[in-house]
Amino acid sequence: YRFVDCRHNVVAADAADAPPIVKEIVAGLYTPRRLPGRSETRYRSLPLVLLYDNVGLDLFDRITYLPEYYLANCEIDILRTHTDDIVAQIPDGSDVIDLGCGSLRKTAILLEALNRQRTDVAYYAIDVMPDPLHESISKLVPKFPNIAFVGLCGMYEEVLPRLRESPRQKTVLWLGSSVGNYHTDEVVQFLEQLSSSVLAPDDAILIGMDKLKDRQVILDAYCDPQGLRAEFAFNILAHTSTVIHDYARRLRGSDPSTDCSPPAVFDREQFAYVNTYDDEIGGHKIFLEARDDVSVRWPREIADWISDTYGDAAGDGLVIKRGERIFIEPSYKFGDSAAEVLGRRTGLVLSAKWTDRQENCMLNLFRK
Ligand code: AVI
């Protein structure tokens, strides 16, 4: 199979030219912002994408097997029950593009049917980390010879330009209610960009949405007795540290294999996992709460730049006060008319919808 690493590994000359993800980390921590909803409280935050490194992808995959995490099972139920109807929407000679494909457990249901019913389908698996992506694809390649597999590694904005290269009809998959991890305004903006830069008329996008339901069911989905969910959230601290230190090391020009390990930017023991559900906005939220005053330890290579930019005396003076919460992840839930609203706002046409037997989740097919 073909594999393209689309990640932009920017090598900057100095700290002020830091890669966007480093700037986003620092800005999110120094500039608390209001979250959607009525509350005036402002929160520091970390970029959501940092939940997913090799460890985070593995933890998320394990979460999808937990009984309380109904989202995965319900979507699998929809895909199994309506496989033929869904596959009927994907003609021979077309491309299937999977945004955030993960372990491919769910998509494998569609690929199995496509492999039986079609002779020429190209499948583009997109995710952020190369090793898990290789692993997911290589398990399926021998099973589905009628499908041409392509791995595209990178964030959405890094991989989308690649997708313009194929002139074939396209079906984009955005499964798992990943759409819920963004505010509707961001979703609309992303879909408009996808539609204008990648899709041609009649191309499709299949979007998985978790429905509004009893708040306790939702809270339980994000808090398991084994603590896997907490582990998943804490991992963002470790990944953030890695990203910051990789960058500092590049600025120093030092070799990672001989470099002694620097102190982590955060100490995860100093945080507690907190999950809440906000009925007013229909959204679940994950936070990490400081158990004590937490001093954030920036490596000295970027401390000066931070102090210049954020007026922080030594660049290492950021303290997160005891009880303060860092915002990690929103998971919005959707009402029955959400797909129609999304269609109206993006100009995409809602052409089919399916739900699972318990009516917990829905899959909505839009066409350009
Ligand atoms: C990927 N995404 C839809 C998951 C969710 O439910 O928001 C990520 C997740 N967060 C905690 N557990 C799983």
C-alpha cells in the first residue's frame, strides 16, 4: 500500500518561529478563554489534537471496548445493520476517505462489504501518528484485495491538499462523533473548506453524531471505574511535554539519543480528572484540575520567547492555581434536527440518515 507522511515538521531558526502546535500550546495556557454556554469563567486549555499520540490512540481504542462507552457499539450497530444501504452509496471507481480512522475497527465493516461488492475502490486512511496508522492498514490489506489502501499521516489541514489530486468520486467518512469534539461554528467552517477544496458536486460525506440523551448515561460514558478515561486525558500532559521538549532540543541542535531527559513541563500527579455535562449546550467536557499550585516548567530555550510574548518575568513563571481547571475536550451531543441544521448552514444536502436500535447515535449522509 501507499503511505504518505504529510506532517509539516517545521524546523525553525528561533523560538519566535515555533511550529504552530507549540504556539498553540503556549497561547492556550497563557490566555484563558470563555467556553460556549452561559458561564463567564475563563479556562486555560491545551490543543485537543495532543490527546492523540501512540499512547493516546491505543487508550482511545481500548475505551471503545468499554460497555459504558456506548458511542462505539452503537455506531458499529448502525454500520452492521445498514451495511448494504451505506455501501450502495459508494460506487465502483470511487475513493473513500476516512478522517481519523483509528484502529479501523468500524470502517472494516464497510471495507469488508466494499471488497465483496466492488472491484475498484481506493481507501484513504487518515490519522495523526505514523506507526499506529501503518499497523491499522497492514492488518486489513491482505484481507481486502479489491481495495487499494493509501495511508495519509497528518492533521486534517495537512492531508486535505493531497485529496485534491484524485479526480474520482469521493465519500468522506467522519465517524465516531468526532464532529462533537468541535463547536458547530468550527464544524461549519471545516465542512465548507472540505467541500470547496476537496469535494466535487455529488461527492458525499458520512458523519457520525452522538445524540442528546440522559445526562447520567453521557457522564458514565466518560468516566469508567478502571480509570481509562482519566488515563487518556492525563496523556495529553505527557504528549504536550514531548512536543515542547522536541522543539527545545531542535533549537539546541542536540541529539535526542544522547540528550539527558529534561523535567516534564507538567507533573501529572498534580492534576485530577474532572468530567462534567452541560445540559444547556448539550455538551460533555473534560478538564484537568490542579490539586495544588502547579508551576509549569518551560525549557530555557523557549522561556525567553514566552516571557517576551506573554510578559511573564522569567518565562518559567506560569503557575496554575490550586483548583483551577485546564480545559481538555468538548464532546457535543446532537438533537434530532442537528443534521438538517448542519445541512442548511453548509449548503450540503442531507440525503440519508440511519440510527442504531437504541437510537443513541446517528449516521448522516450529506452530498455536495
Ligand atoms: C473521538 N471522540 C469522539 C471521543 C469523544 O467521545 O469525544 C474522544 C474521547 N474522549 C474521551 N473518551 C473518548
